[in-house]
Amino acid sequence: MKDREDLIVAFLESYKHMHMLFWKALSEAMSSNNELSPGLYAVLMHVDSSGKLSQGQIAGMLKQSDAAISKKITQLQKQGLVRTEILTTNRRKIQVSLTDEGIALRNDVHSQVIRLMSDLLRGVSDDILNSMISNNTFLESHVRQSLEKIREGNHDKK
């Protein structure tokens, strides 16, 4: 059992370090753009991919509080990158969408990020990248299913 625990600890450490490295790379890619932090970029990316989202949906996707997302939306709105509208069906909820300026900035920063990641991963073969994508997809699916079982109370420990 100790070998499995050691393996899990090593796995978690590896993911933590990669997450930190990619977050640092994202910050560096965006350093030329003082008005957009990685957190604000994440909001732009989610809104852009969905068209319109409520503040609560963004908070759920980014695993952040409504208050934290509200601050980010306010910053983005002041910069002219997003627009908000009150829902007619529920006046306490707002929908967020990108302005033309938000779309342009998101595209520019996204291109910078892709160029940087291409440089960082230059020595990694397509086969390895495809294998990593496949493994990560498998792990994500497995963990989601396991979490559902735990929530349902049907999880058997193996």
C-alpha cells in the first residue's frame, strides 16, 4: 500500500508543479499587457467560448466565489472588454458578453499564449503531447465518475 501512496503523492506533486509552471508561463505571456491578468484572461476565455454567461456560471466554471468574479467583471467592464445586461427573467442576475475590444484583446493574448506554449513544448513530440492529452482526458473522466459515486454514497474502496 505504501508504494501506491508514494505513487499518488508523486503524481499530485507532478501536477502541482506543472500547473504552477503553466500559470507562470501564462503570466509571462501576458506581461506585455498590463491591463489583463491571468485571472481576467480566464474570464474572457470562458465568456468568449460560451457567448453569454451569468456571473454565477463563470464563478462555477472557474471555481471562484461570486464576489471574486463580480470584481473581475467590474474590472473588465471598466476596461471596455465586457458588457453586462440584467436578465429580464431575473433582475438580480446579469449576463456577461465580450465587447469587440474584448474579443480583439482575447484573440491577441491567446495568440501570445499559444506562441509561448509552442516554444516551451518545442522539444516534446506530437506523439507525447497526444498521449498526455489522452491520459489527462482519461483521468478527468475517471475522477468525475468517482466523484459522482462518492456523492451518491455508492463508492466502494479498492
